[in-house]
Amino acid sequence: MVGDLVKTIRENLHERISSPLLGAFIISWSVINYRFFMVVFSSESVTEKFTLIDTQIFSDPDTYLLYLIYYPLLSTLCFIFIYPLPASFAYWFWKIYQEQLAKVRQKIEGKALLTLDESMELKNKFSKLEGEYIESLERKDREIERLKKEVEASREKSPSDKERLDKLYPTSAEKPVVKKELELEEEEIEVLRFVYSKGGRVMKDTVLNKGNRILNKHYLSELVSKGLLNITHDNRVLLNPEGTKYLVENELVN
């Protein structure tokens, strides 16, 4: 019972003390009546302290009311209701200034020159990337030359379709129409050339997003079924040797 009463009193006191109004009033009262504290904590006797308070600090009822109630209360109201207005403006102005300062700092840092070590490191990275790119181009050119030589060698070893038809059908009227072993639509050829232009390896979504997605999906499936492209488990489109050979034989790439 007593414990609950003490707890209730403690909570009420804490609530009152933590109130902005009471806290501001106490601070204002203490600042305005600083002479009262100087007398209380002075080395004079108790009698002398009371005499000084009654004669020098609170000498009449008007002074008593002004310094103990009116002045502290007026300061408290100003602090609570008027002070936040210029404080808000000052905070807003400070934030604007900080943002402008950050923009100026970023602009200056963006124009700052690189150090010698940073320049050398950047140059080395650029040279490495350039070398890898040139090596990739050379490797692709060698692959094209090899495929061209294989095609020419196969043509030299085996008779052409025209020669075989000439032997079977002496007259041109008897010759049947020769069809290519593999016929591709123009759009399928474009997809094939696009994959080739990317080094023979490209993400599936990149191919699908190149134009009409639905049609590109159809052309991609047709090329896979014809053995010219492969799709890996991580959705990468790979150009098969047969696909590269088709492009080279039909002179569809440089």
C-alpha cells in the first residue's frame, strides 16, 4: 500500500518536473532571481540573509510579485510560444546552407586533379581492358578464318550440287530445284547475327528485348531447334559452331 503510494507520488513528480512549462519556469525564475541564490549561498548568518532578502531583493510587494511570478512567467511564455518561431527559421536556413555547401564541395571535388599514383593505376586498368578487347577480336578473327578454310576445303573435296545435278540430269529441263539444306527467315538471321555480334554469348533477355519480345522468343526457339543456338541453364544464349558456320558460308558476317 505504502509502496504504491510512493510510486504514484514519484510518477506524478516526474511528470510535473519533465513538463516543458515547469522546466522553463524554473530556469527563468532562477536566472531572474540570481541575487536570491547569491544571498542564500553566501557566508552571512541566517539572520543577515533574511534581512538582505527582505530589504534588498524583495523590498516591497510589487517587487515580490514581479520577480517571483510575473517576470519568470512572461519569460516562460516567450520561450515556449515565441522562441520556436525564429528557431524554426534558423534551422531551415542552416539546412539550406548545408545543402548548398555540400553541392559546392561536390563540385570542387569533381574537378580535383588525380594524383600521380591514381593516374598510373587508371592508365594500367585501361591498358589491360584494351588488351583484352583486342585479344578477343583477334580470337574471333582467327575463328572466322579457320571456319572459312574448312568451308573452302570441304567444297574442294566434294562436288557441288550443280555438278551432281549435271551428271544426273543432262538437260536443264530435267533438273529439280535445289533447296538449301537449312532455310532461315530474315528475322531469324538477324537474331543469329545479333548473337554473333555479341561474341557468340549474350543473355536471353537481351535477345528478347531487341524488338518484339514475343516474335523474338519464337525465332529463338526455332534457331535452338535447328541446332544453331543453345540456351544454358542460366539463360545465356550461345552461338553453336553450326550457327557460326552458317553465317560464314552465306557471307552474312564480315
